[in-house]
Amino acid sequence: MDRISMKRQVIACNGGYEALVDTGRSLILGPTRLVNNMQKLIGSTPQVSKVKVSCFMVNNLPSIIFTINCIKYPGPVGAYILKDSRGHCCTTFKENTVSTSTKTWILGDVILRQYFSVYDRVNDRIGLAQAV
């Protein structure tokens, strides 16, 4: 992944980080420092096991753009902010405790729901296209 940006400004991964797509994960996992920075930029507040955002602010939040191999993949607000069963708006960004690398992101279903994905194991590549 080349970078993650918001409002045309790089907010994470400048210079490239490893990114994995994982259909078994529902969240976006990243290095602690970068995830915390992103949480602050969208005005979220940590609470026990979730990170919440004011539901009144959600409509004002921008898309987050994941640039992978020079191709931009927008993650709209509806992909990275979800409403829980109590009506609270929560972010889908979490600290990556799966990998010990400080440069690895895992893009789960919240992003993959936005894209049609093709996995080509023979050629070691993944194709993504906007889902309709």
C-alpha cells in the first residue's frame, strides 16, 4: 500500500507499507501509532472496547483513500464508521495485534465490501474493482 489519505493529505503509510486483504477480518487493522493518529483526525474517542464517533459528525467525515500500487481505493464513511446495536457510531480501525510488523495493515470486510475481488494465486496477485 503506497499511502492512506484523507482530503488529499497523506495520513498514514507514506512511502509504502505492507497491506493484506483478509475476508476473515471485519475491521481495518494497522500499526498502533498510525491507527491512533487516524482516530484523532476523525474526532473519535476511545471507550472501553470500542472507539466512538459522534453520529452527528458522521455525515461531515471524508472518505479515506487507500492507494495500492498507484490505484486509489476510496473507503467511504459508511465503510469505516458503523452503528452498533445500541445506536452508537464506531470506527472500524483497530490496532494490528495479528502481525508483529510495525508496517503491516490488514484490510478486512469493511473495505472489501466496497470492491469486487479476484484472487490469482498462480500469479501471486489480487485484483480489485468497484462493486456495483
